[in-house]
Amino acid sequence: MNPARLAALSSFVCLSSLLAQAPSAPASSSAPATPSAPASLAAPPYASEPKFLAAFSDAKKLEHERQYVFALDSYKKANKIAGNGCAACLQHIYSLQFGMGSYKDAAATAAQLLTIATDPEARSLAETDRGQALLSQGGDKPKPAQLEAAHEAFQAAIADVPKNLTAQYHDACVLARMGKTDEASKKFAACADAASPNDPTRIRARHFAENPALSLSKMAPAFEVTALDGTRFNLDNMGGRVVLVDFWATWCGPCNEEIPHLQKIAKEFAEEPLVILSISWDRDEQKWKDFISKHQMTWMQYRDADHSLSDRFGVNAIPHYFTIDSDGVLTSEMLGSGNDVEGKLKKLLKRAHESRPPNSQAATLQTRGQ
């Protein structure tokens, strides 16, 4: 069992993206990347089969290079050589299918994982994966039968491992979609109570417990990062602020063209309940820092060198903007330069002012050490 997937049972991590986000073995590594077996179990016969090792290693390399379609084929080849019983292969296949939006195939792969699961934890993870795929198949307006199927999968996952917070959280989302708001509220509250204080989704679960209808909205991924200046940013702890997320890089020409525009926005809305977070793809940390200083980019800056946060937002091209309203709802996505970012922010800020109680203040960001 992959330790990262096992740990996900007690957190809100989206299982579909765990393997895709995990650091891949370098392509130049001399040892082939092979799935490991628990120390208490003997390695399956295929684990030492040269053809299997080659196919699995190729798949890992292709995934690391972001050639996902070819990686998927290679994982399938490795699984076939393993007699269709390689759990690690199937987990990667599921992650890639889910990430590419092939939810029906992902649900089928999760069902395969369920047939080879040998313990409650493995069954719970497989059912959780299947539930997420079934729910995602329905898109923004899932049919009652799809909701019921997802609910049954999450319930099965919880029956196997009652502390599976991922299944509990997503089941609460399903209950909210089914109109069972009281049940959803209680389940969201239970998730928030059981989650680690360091889990970035704990605050979101608390918000959803107070207002389950909010879980029906298109939300940006829950995350927490420490910005360049030491400020801790948690998307769900903005307390009524509007958020502008900007993906960019110092070496990106169109991104550089947008800098004066962002400088203007930062200055114009300095006294407004607005947070700007620029997320860079730069690998060279010092070059990134020098660029920010030279161009007086005074708003929050974060470097996403491994693209892990970018992957969660589905960003594969820059510049790329997201606007998020004061309730945390993702309201717009803009790709490229020349977008009317300012106009969208004005509308969101007006709504934020109208929805704030008299004499209230937006939550302040925390700095390091607080």
C-alpha cells in the first residue's frame, strides 16, 4: 500500500491527485522505479519480471515528463504483464484517467482495485476513488441515480474505515446535492472536528457545516502556502476577502506584459478587501526573488517550482488568472494577456461590500510566528 494513500484516510486530500502530485523518480535514475510491497508480504512473481519492470519504469518516466496519454498506455501494459493484478499500476491508471477527465474509465479502474484489495484500508481507498469518479461523471448537475451510487460507494468506504475523512467529506457533499442539508451539515462538522489543525480543508468543512448549500458551488482547490514575505495564505481563511490568483513566470513574455496591469490593480485596490497571490513556475529561486524586487511586485508571491499547486488548479499554460469571491467560490478563469481582470474584481468587491455586516472587518493574513 502506498503510504501517501494510506495517510489520506485521515485527511481531506483528494485521492485522485495523490499519485500525480507525488514526486516522480528522475528519468536518469539507474534503478527502475518499481512498486514496493509491504515488508510483511512476499513480493508478487511479476515484481521481478524484466518486461514488467521495463514497462513500469517507462510509465513513471513518461508521467514525470507529463506525457500522460503515453504513460497511461505503459501502466496498462505493465498491469497486463502482471496479470491485471498490479495495485500500483491501477492506482496510477486511476489517477491519470481522473486527471484527464475520463471519469467513467476511472470508476471502472477503481472497481478493479476493489477486486484485488486484500485489507479494509485498500477497500476503503478503492471505494473512495470509485465514489469520486462516479460523482464527477455527473458534472455540475449529476442525476439522482449518480448521486445515490456515489453515496453508496462513500458509505462502503466509511464502513471499512470509519476514520476515512476523505470519504466522509465527499459523502457530505453528496448529501448536500441530494437536498439532505441537515445530514450534510452534521457530517461536515464531524469532518472539521476530526481533521488535523494543519489540514487546509478543515476551515472549508467548517464553512460548509454552517452553510451546506455553499458546497454546491464551484470552489477553488483548498490550499495553504507560505508566501515569500512569510505570510501564511489559506484560501478558506480569507474572511470575506476577494482573491485574485495569478499563475506566471519570469521567463514568460506575456506574463511580463501583465506586470504593469497587476501593479495598477494592487495600487488601485490597496484599501479594498482584496488579496492578490502570484504563483510562479520559476525553478531558480534567486532569479525569481531578484525579478520580484526589481519590478516592485509588492503583493504576495509564491513559487510553485514542481507545479503541484498548478496541477490542482488544472493550469498548464500561463499567464493564467482565477478570481474567487468573498465566499470562496471560483467565479472566473482567464488565460493569456489582455483580459478584463480589473472589471471582474470591481464587481466582486462591490458584492463583498454589500454582503459584509456593518462595522465588520475582513480577516487579516497571518505572518510567520503568529
